[in-house]
Amino acid sequence: MSGNAPEVLCITTGAFIQNSWLVWDAASRDAVLVDAGEGHEEILAEVAARNLVVRGIWLTHAHIDHVLGLTALRRATGAPVWLHPDDLRWYNVLPEQGRMFGVDGLERLAPPEHALQAGQQLQVGQYTFEVRHVPGHSPGHVAFLGYGLALSGDVLFEDSIGRTDLAGGSLPTLIDSIRRELLTLPDATRVLPGHGAETTIGRERSHNPFLLGN
């Protein structure tokens, strides 16, 4: 890995109060968007304000709140979409997801261009991130790790963890994923979640009530 660290920006939008993350190389202005929340106009405004070129949209998973802005963002940026195949079960039924949550009139998503897999290396400018498969919240949930950052989607939050009551969710699987793939990281690792405030691995290891004693 080269360079000190990429730039990151949290953009929180929509009725689901979802965090999308812009990650970019300050030298090249190449960027990726991690998750595509409802507020595509706000996201595009931040991209334009920083003169960035979005080279990819990396999805941690395909629940409705993380893909509501995907079609508009894809159209505006031309960026390809990356998704773990095990989450196609959610990705391919966006209209049905919408009806579950009282959101009508959603169109089906065009297929993702690229499949994510555990251990894969993804590039943004000069920076390389590793894909970790962290199922439990959804079957194909992943996290993106690098440079002291863990873009964790809806797996790990400050003092909480992702819900496991939707189809394909499993509390034992989620706890095992967190312990195996995230709690093995250094304490200072910044956890950049899909909802809520940034936290650290060390804080969650010692304070998260869902992890203590497990």
C-alpha cells in the first residue's frame, strides 16, 4: 500500500438516515462511493465540490437504504457497481423491499458489473482496500479495510450491531463475523458505519454490550 491515507467523507441522507462514504485519492482525485444512499443529489454535490471522479460504487450490502440512490448515481457518474453475489437476493428485489418499508414505485436495479469476494483487493487511486466477507446482517455483507479504516456498513455500530431479523440474517453468524473479521483489527482502527457515529475497534471491543461476554 502506498501513500499515507485516503481522504474520506461521510454523507448522511434520506429517511433511513444512512451513511454513504466518499473515499478518494487527493493526488489523482479518483474516488469511490461506498453505498448509494437515498440522497443522490447531496452525494453528487459533494463529488462536484471536490472535483472528484467516481471510479466505482462499492456496496457493503443491498438492503434498500444502501441502494436507493444507486440508479441515479450510476447514471450521473458512469461508475460500475461492485456487490457480493450472496446479496443479489436483496439487490434483485428492490421494488419488493420498497413495499416492505412503505416506499412505492421503485424500479428494479440493473445488474452489478463486478462481483466481490473475500480477500479481494480493490483500488482507488494509489490506495488498495481489502474485501472482508462479514455475513449475519445480510448473506453477502462485506467490509472494506485499509489504512486504519473499516468501512463496515451495517455490521458494527457504536454500542450496537446490525439487525438480524430480515431474511438471510443470523445473530450467531453476525457475532462470529465481527469477532473473526473486525475485532482482530488494531484498537485504533476507525469504524465507518452505515448509520450513526464513527467509532473504533478498541472502543467496541471493550464497550459494545452485544460483544461483551460473547
